[in-house]
Amino acid sequence: MARPSAFRPGLNPTTAIHALVGNTPLLQISYTIGGVPGRVFAKYEAMNMTGSTKDRMAAYILRHAYERRELTAAATIVEASSGNTGISFAAIGRALGHPVRIFMPDWMSEERKKLIAGFGADIVLVSKEEGGFVGSVELAERFARDHDHVFLPRQFDNECNIAAHELGTGPEIDRQLTMFGRAPDAFVAGVGTGGTVMGVGRFLRRVHPGTRVHPLEPANSPTLRTGHKVGKHRIQGISDEFIPSIVHLDELDDVVDVWDGDAILMAQKLCRDIGLAVGISSGANFLGAVRIAEQLGPEATVVTVFPDSNKKYLSTDLCQTEPVHDEYSTPRIELEAFKAVR
């Protein structure tokens, strides 16, 4: 039986949670590519409460829901997720006293499944035959229709997802860049729900007009370019088989694509060479940022996000030997060092 909710009328119980979310370090990473020096900046989001950038969205959505009385004391939080969002809602939901149920594709990493279950949430695994990502969303909606006292965050459609990054991640990046004496020329981020690229992009463009904002997706599965699921890939957390409603491609610059094997090699190199234990999407984002930095020139300031750590990928190909292909960029990149501000 779930313990009583922390909710009290007139009191927003997420206040304590917000002390554990955000204010993550910004890294300046120096490298050479083909012998030419470069630098990119990356938000190190593994420092959040459950170790991923999704804590920002989950905390903000729940805070907003409390304020608008959309989330009641008796409610069960129900969400469809590819992993990190499910972990965030499981942890924060339980911290606030709510039962949590997560619908998730069954091919996500074992670490994700065990973490969600470990936080006391009910996890419902959805096979490809049952619809995968789309099926997870449909099953969450069906559960809400069939049960009373259910709160659906609807991360793929909720504008609060964008607001969490427009009001939090974006201002943090801008403030921290000034500590390096820089201003942003471009921002690059992989698209799962699209909240990060839309929210950070909107803030940076408002403060620094002309900033380029590039969504990133797997070259193996170019959903943004095609508008529907194509192929398959191993970059968990991005390209979830459809374009979310909160993603407005007309507000963004050109899509950047990265091969999943290249992203794996880059994440391995970041860990092995300079001690940054990051996940596969971080490797992809780094490669995307390097590509845009090459286009803009050596003095450009290109920013990206490292969404999580490598600890949720220990059972995946991230911890296996990955073959190198001629089209990959990672073999041309030598990492030198990083600096950090907070």
C-alpha cells in the first residue's frame, strides 16, 4: 500500500525535490579532430537527482500539476517512457507519496527496468508486437480511462516539458557560458520528447538572437527527416518512433544525424580518455556538437547536453567492443581535457 501523499492544501511538496534538480556543471571540452583544435560545451546532467536530465522535466511537471490542482493526493502517476523519464517519475513520485506505474518498451536496458522497479513503481513492459513506444503511450492512456485518480504527465505532448528547460537549463547555460567569457553560437541536442532542444533553444534565441538550434537523431533511424519510424538504432532515449507534438521543426535549424555505433564509440572514448562516464546519447550529442563547431569555425561556441551517465547501459553494447566504420568521426577525434563551472 502506498504511503500517504506529501501533498497538503496550499503547500507545494516539490520544493524539497527542486533542491536536488538542476544547477548542473557546464563542461568545456577541448579536443582535436584531424589534428585541428576545437572545443565544445556540455551540460553534465548526471548530477541530477536520479542521474539524468529528465529529472528537470518530471519535477517541473509535478510542481505545475500541484499548483493547478491537476495532481491530487490520491492520484497514481502513470507515464509511458523509454527509461530515464520513467526513472525520474518513479523516484520523485514515490518521494511525494504517489503510486507510480510506468509503461515501457521491453527492449530498454535491464538497468532502466531494475531502477524503476527499485523505486517501488509498477513497470509494464510493452513488446514490439504490442506497439513498442506508441503502444506504451496508448496503454498509459487506456489505463487512465479505465481507472480513477490517475495523473498522466504526457511528456511527449506537455508544454511544461519545454518550460522546464526554457526556465531552467537554458538560463543555467547562459549564466555558465559567461563564466567562460562566451556567448552561444549554436545548441545541439538529441530529440526524444524534444523538450530540451525546444526549451533551451527558445531561451538562447530570445537572449542571443541568431543562435542556431539543431535537433539530433540517429542516422540509422531518421524519424525527424522522414516523419515516421524508419530502421532501428541503439541510442536509447532519442528517436522514439514518432515526432512528438511539442517538437516544432519550423523553429529549428537543420537536423544533425549520428550513427549509433559512432555514438557508442564516442561515449566509450569520453569515459576512457577523460573520465566522463556518460551514456550513448551523450556520445551522439558530442559528435553532433563537434560537427556544427567544424561548420562554424574555431572560435564558435557550440553547446550540447550529456543527458545521463553510463551506469544505465552496463548491459548494452556500450560495454562491448564496437566495430569501427569508415564513415565514423570518433577515430579522428582526440580528447584533451575539460574544465567545469557550476
